[in-house]
Amino acid sequence: MQNRRRSIVLFLVIFFTSCQSVVFAAGNSTTHNRLQQLINSDDRSERMRMRNRYRHPLETLSFMDIQPDQTVVEIWPGGSASSGWYRSILEPFFAGQAGKYVPVQNSSSFPDRVESVPDSSADRVLVFRAHGFLIYKKPIDTYYQELYRMLKPGGIFGIVDHRELENKVQDPKGENGYVQQSYLIKLAEKAGFQLLEQSEINGNPLDTKDHPDGLYSLPPTLSGTTFNSSLKKKMQSIGESDRMTLKFIKPLT
């Protein structure tokens, strides 16, 4: 009976979240237009804007259903709006709005309690290409538990990260930079999250994941290509890494 009740609650949360996403896509043109303006803004460096085609920021933030009245936490976003790729969009987006953007710097004591984020206060917690602290640093569980603590019931943990092939053994040291999607899902579910939705917005089928320096051979790093023009050309033709885009929910009960 209890499992059935939980299933009903999760169904209702998914239903209403899906409805909200439709409203965002179809009706909230102000939010959509504001995000697009910031994504293409000259206030972001040319180097940042050149990566829009690989990172699909409008589609990704729409998938996460970012709204101006939310409290949105980003884990390890870069030190400032000029150096954090998604921060350069989100920080100005929330300026003067009812909601707020909270960056948790990599210089913080995270996963120790983030005092600026009270229990169950965040609508969204976002992680973009920063899975190392979630996976390879011990104890792993404490990182996911802190994300879970921050979120409101019904809140969303969203992550975009470099996706490893599922037929490989997960490298515990993460030397090639990739992580298996199933492994990340398992860690999140262990903390209490439930997978709500996944997207191929940031997928890249050209990424074979067998490069000399792992994903770091690819743009923007292009490691090992300085004196190898043919390798550099090949890596540039592939583009940035194949990435999973996942959305987890903190259950209502």
C-alpha cells in the first residue's frame, strides 16, 4: 500500500512538472527571450559564446525549467560571472528577480553544509560538467546527501556531464574524464533521488571516447594537439564531448 501511494505521488509530481515544462516552452516567452538575450550577450566573452553550439544552453535551461522566481544553486560554477560558463547566464538572469542564484564555489567546504542554502529551500540544484567531486572524492555519499538536503520536496537536481560507454568498467580515478550514466543514476538514487527525465540535448554521437587524452583531447582543451595538426583537426571535427543531461526529483514524501 505504501509503495502504491509513493507511485501515485511520483506520478502526480511528474505530471505537474511536465505541465509546467509545456507552459515554459509554449507560454513563457519573456523568460525564453531573456535567456536567449543573455546567452548571446556581448557581456559574455566570444570564447564562451562560441561554445553555445555545443552546450545548447537555452534548451538545457528550458529542460531544467528555470524560472525567475526560483532559488537556483549551482555547484562549482567558476569564480565569477565572467569565468563561470553557465554562471554568466544565470547570475544576470536572476538579478532584480524574485528568485535568486546561489553559486557554491569549489573553494568552499562543500560537501560540508552550505550555510547559505537552508534545509529544503532550493528549487533547483545544478551541476554542469563537474562530476569529479560527486564521484571520485570520498566519501561519495556525502556529496549527494548535501544536494538532497538543499532541495525542497519536489525540487530538481539537474546534471550535465561527460558520458562514458556502458560496456566499459567505470574508472574509479576518472582519468579519461567520462562517467557512466548508469553509475551516476545509481549514486543519485541511493541518496533518495528519483530519475525524472533524461534528454539527448547534449549528446554527441561523433564522440568515440577513445581519444589519446580522453575527453581532454576534444575542444575546448584540445590536449596533446599543439604539435599534431591532423589530430587537432580531427578533434575539432568531433566537437565537445558526448554528454548526458539528467533531471532528478526529490520526492514529496
